[in-house]
Amino acid sequence: MVSLLRNQKVRNALLQALYVGSLAAMVLACVMIARRNLAEQGITSGFDFLFKSTGWDVNFSLLPATANDPYWWFFLIGIVNTLFLGTTGLILATIVGTIVGLARTSSNELARLLGRTYVDIFRNIPLILQVFFWYALITHLPTPRAAHEAFGMLLTSRGLYVPIPNVGGTALVLAVLAVIAAITLPVWLGRTSQISQPVGERSAIQFAGAAVALACAVVILIIGRLPDAPLLDFPALQGLNLKGGLRIPPEFSALAVAIAIYGGSYIAEIVRGGFKAVGKGQMEAALSLGLSPWRVFTLVRLPLALRAMLPILANQYVWLMKATTMGIAVGFTDFFMIVALTINHSGQTLEVIGILMAGFLAINLSLAAVFNRINKAIALKGNQLRG
């Protein structure tokens, strides 16, 4: 026994086991004390409430919901709403940030000034104030009878009404997946090593892949079309309200716009830093080979910049996903809002807070894992970004 204790590895293992055991004992003691205190106050604990009917409804849901649905279904609705809002906000913030970031690195002095002004203004205004501003602006738009109309869309104080295909739910999901494939397939075809054709000569293949995916989306919509109904359902004024189409509520619009503008100001700086990290030597070498400026940008500068900005961009995406909890300030039924309503109606505070923490941990750790995997796949050995 004494000889084992003299072994450094054995001592380290015993100390680690003692440390972990002490933490587990403290957590177990806290749980037992909390359960005893709750029992003395007549408060029941556990997760049986998840299977009880809520008795209340939500104003926005991507899934079917009624007041008779159990709490676990409403938690699922909240997670789906949060993921939908977060994904929309991240996409819009990436678009805004990329445009502003490119303006910040432009050789045009006016473009650099506009990009810097944008970043200085929107990065220094708290997100909650921007959410309130956009929500107040949207809710003060004209009434449905005086709605602004453009391209079949109607913009009112009650939300944005857009045309929607008259197709079944399954067909609509498959069509959306086909559109996503039309966006991602050309990127994969341009980088995969499974095609013998040189990387710079795959434009025709990429275009064909996108065209085939879009054609599949059109065919799916035609096949899944509801009988005796037009292909598109356009919103129209009926009485004092609008009927038909898809309504995007003001709460969702305000949050998506605020996250896009606020997050875009940070992503713009990440994009600027990524492009600044690419040394002039790489670009000069590419130009000396006879490549055009556009090919130098797409084949040399952009890939190296992406490798430099991706780790910081992943952290920003995780932060913006957590920023969706601002929805409770304007009444958007995201995951955090569902949790708050559940606490008020069920009284199961500790259990519900635990579900909230576990949900956001799962979302953000999954997002970080995806970006870590992408970063590992495209990483270069050593530091090859310096000129």
C-alpha cells in the first residue's frame, strides 16, 4: 500500500477521486436539504407536472398547440421557436456583418467611413434598447386597411403578411430542404476531392447541382399542392383584418431585425479582422501566377480569412443564440418565455430552471461542436496567414 502511495500517478488519481467525490457529496446534500425544505412547506418536487395540461395557449408556434397540451409539448414548442428565431437572426446577422465587414476593408474611403459609422453606432447601443425600438416602430405601422403592399406582401402593425404555398406540411418541409440543398450543394461541389475536375473549373457542375435542387423543390411543391386551391395563398383584406398568407408577428420581426443589426456590427469586425489577417504575400503570389483579382479573392484571400475568423465567429454565434432570451421583453414565446409561464402556473421553479439550463446547454454545445468540427476540418498546419 505504501509503495502504491509513492507512485505519482496513483496519488494524482486518488486526489482527483477525492475531489470529485467531495463535489458529488455536496451536490447530493444540497438536493436532500432542498427536498426536505420543500416538503416541509408543502411544495411537491419532481417532473410529474410535465404530463399535465397547461391550460394556457401561446401566440406564436411553429408546431400545433392547444390549451390542453402538456407542459413537455410546450417546452418543445419553446425550443423550436428559439431555434427558428436564432437561426433567422444568425443568417441575417451574417449577411449584414459580411457586407459591413467588406466595406470596412474596401479601398473606397466612403465605404470604410460608412462601415465604421455603422459599427460605432449599433455596437454601442444595448440590444434590449434596439429590440424595444424596432418593436415600437413595427407596432406603429399602418392598420390592415392602410397596409403597405409590395410583391404580394402586406406590412401592417399586426405583422408582415407574405404569400405561402398551398401545399401540405410534408411537401413544404421537403421543398425547404431542397432549397437548402441548392445553396449548400454548389459549395460542396466546389471543394470536394471526389471530383477529378480542377477546383477552379467546376462552375458548370455547381450551377447544374443548384438547378437540379431547385427543380426538385418546384416539383415537390407542384405534387404536394392542395386540391382545388391556387399554388400560392396571397394575403387579402377581409373586413377589418387580413386573411390568407403567412403572418410574421411583430415580436418575431423586431427580435430578428435587432439581432441582425446588433450582431452584424460585431460580425463586421470579425470579418474585417479575418481579411486583415491575410498577408499581402499570399495575394501578391496569386497575382504573379496570372490569376484575376476575383479568383485571388475567392481562391486565396477568402479561404484564408475564413480560417482566421471562424473560431471567433463561433463564439459570437453562441452569444447571439443566447440573446434570443430577449424575446420575453416583447412577449415572444421562446424557450425562456415558456419557462417563465410554467413557473407561474406550476410552481416547479427548480425543475423548470434545470430544464432551461439543460436546454440552452444542449443548443449552445451542439452549435460549438459543429463549428469546432468545421474549424478542425479546414485548419492549416502551422501559421500560414502571415505575409
